[in-house]
Amino acid sequence: MKPNTNYTRTLLLAVAALIVLGSLALSRQSLAGPTEAFAPARAASTTSSGPNTGYLPTSKLTINSTKLVDLNKEIVALPLHKGNFNGKTVWFIITDASDFGLAHDLDVNYAPKLANMAIGCPACVQEVTLTVPADNKFNDAIVNFQGIPDFSPMRVLSPGPTGFPPAAVQPGAVGDAKYSPFIRIQGSTVIYNAPIVAVGDGGFDVTHHTNTSDRAMNVDLKPGDEKVDMLFIRGFDSGQPIIYLSTEASDPMAAAIERAVFVPLLKNAPFLGGDDFLGSARERIFPFANGQTGRDNPQAQGFAHTILDAYGDQDANVDNTALIAALRNGGDALNTQGDFPTQGDPRHANAYSPLWDAQVGVWTKDAIAKGLNKRQNDENQILKLAVDGLITGPDGMPYGSAGFVINCPVIGFMLQQPLKDLVPNPLSK
């Protein structure tokens, strides 16, 4: 039988078209996670803070260099990198990079907004140099820092009459005049998020944290496998429970609550209220000042909750089992974050930044009286509350940027990946 050349040609063209379309889809997906067309259906929203036993599967991580996430101990183990400050050894982690290729090369979050970090604030980016050991065969170069944190202060967070605001506060660590976790290697344009979490060559104090981050639970300097166990934080994004770190804050009260380093210069990072506007390095995070409290209350959320219900005044360490148990069962402030690296639309996935512009919400008396002050898990739903007059800023001010930032790199998601905000943005025109 004579072959049907028209049919054959049509079939070949159809196959070629499918190959091209598949390649385009994979190319788009590689830029910022699954797209709307190829992503699984959005999972049902939940206000559960997520599982609290076992280990988080690697498929749920956004920082793929993570060694493990232990939900029984509330810790994430991350690789440690060696640095130097005027002859003193420091140890840092890497969580984000502003360049797509280098972020994937290091298995960290891609955060393109970090490229804007020095706009109007040159000191917000610490320029560092590299020293390559003479006998280096296959390992890191040593990073030379110009500024570092002082971990020696005693952290103080005494609850106020209603938990928040606190009666007394003092950050447990303070950055010097030149310290920023956001670094740029001399000769490069790429910005990395590289918080210093320990200082010294050993004898690390992970009980009272006089030479380590207040979130460092263990430091292991085994050659070739240096790592730190960090106490992570539970929160929400797009209706799903997530986990992240908190390493620096530009406000002393926020630093104490977050167990982070107080770095005043970061308040000048571009720019107040910037979010997704031109030149901004920030993304929004949505804490509540006066959410419900109660250790067994499924609606508990906010600063007052974590201070009162999760032993906020105590040091975090492996021996403080009551504190760890409280956090495992939803004792964090359970803040809601904005854009997340796994969101289906690249416009949102690529708008992620670890530098969070705090939008502190205060429930109105009317909202509380009507029982509307429930746990929130989606940024647009929170913005709708503000539009409806159910929440305000502190002291009755209009809702919006509270004037401080927190460095909170995301680690992963607990159940289903955050794909899309639950409702449309009420502020969009």
C-alpha cells in the first residue's frame, strides 16, 4: 500500500509541536516552580501549623542544601561556612541569592529582589573578600567580613499585662556598625543572604547563646560536614503552613521576640512599604499584635500568643523541652508571609524576598467582640480585613508598614505547596 504522505507529515508536525510545547513548559517551570497550567490543584486552606513528628520530606524544601528538618526537635540542620573577622573565626549559613544560576548552584532560595538591597542604603550590603587556603583541594574559600554580630548580650523579653507589648525587652545579639547579613563578594554583583550564626573555633554556648545565635541549638564542626541546628519558625503562606528562619531584625523589640540579631541599619533597606514596587528589596509579612492566646487554642496567633504561650522569656535550647513542645504545637506567632518561592505564577514566586516588611495588625474592639479575631493564613484575606476596618495598625494608625524589617529566609512547606493566594488582592485596581 502506498504510504499516506499527508497523514505522515501531519503526524510528525503534531509530535514536533508537542515537544516544543513541553520544552517551553519545562523552561517556564524551571524559572520559578510549577506554573498554573502544570501545577496540581490548590489544596484546601488550613490553619493547622502542620505536623510535629518525624522529618520533613526533602520534596517540601525550598533550600535544597538543607541537611534535615527534624519536627520532633523543631530544628533545621544547615551547612556552615567559615569566615574571618580581624583574625576571629565566624560561621555563617547561606539561604538566598539574587542570581538564578548561583542560587541553584548553591541549592538556596532564588531571591531576585536582593539585587536592589543597596539602593539608597550602601551599608545594607556588606562587601566581603575571599581568602583561598593554600592547600585547598575542593572546598569553600574563607569569607572575610567587615562587620559581625555580638552575641554576648543577655536576651530579655518580659511579658506585659496582656503579653504584648512586653514589659521589658533587650535583644540577645546586636550587629556592629558594619554588619549586614546581605553580602556581595568584591568584584561581583550578586547579593547573598549569609547570616553569621556563631563566633569562635569551638566551645559554642548553645544554652545561653553568648557566642551563638539565640536560635542555634547545636554546632557541629566535623571536618567536611560542618553544620548548625537552628530552631525554625512556623507560619503560613497562601493558606498553607510553612517554616522559615529569623536571623536579623531592624527593631530591638522584634529582634527579642524573633530571637534574632538587632541590626539597626536594615531599617534603611529599600524601602519602607515597598513590597513589589520598583527598586524594593522587601516583601510583606503580616504579624498580629493582639491575636487570641491560649496554649491549646486553635485560633491563637500573634506576638501576645508566642510571648505568653511559648515561654517567650526563656532561652531556647535542647534541654528546654517545654518550650520546644509549645512551639511544636503552634506556639510561634504564626505570621503569614506574602510571596513564596513555590507559587505557581512566576510573577509571585520571583517576588519572594527574605527581607520582610512587617505589617503589624491590631484587631479592633468591634472585631474582637464579634469573634472575628481568628487565626489567619493568607495575605489577601488579611488585607481584606484591613479594608473592612476589622484590623488597624498599632495605636489605631492606618494599616500598613510598621517601620521595621525582619530577615526571614523560608525553608519549606509543611503539607501542600503554597500555590496561590486564597482570594484576590483587595487593593488591586
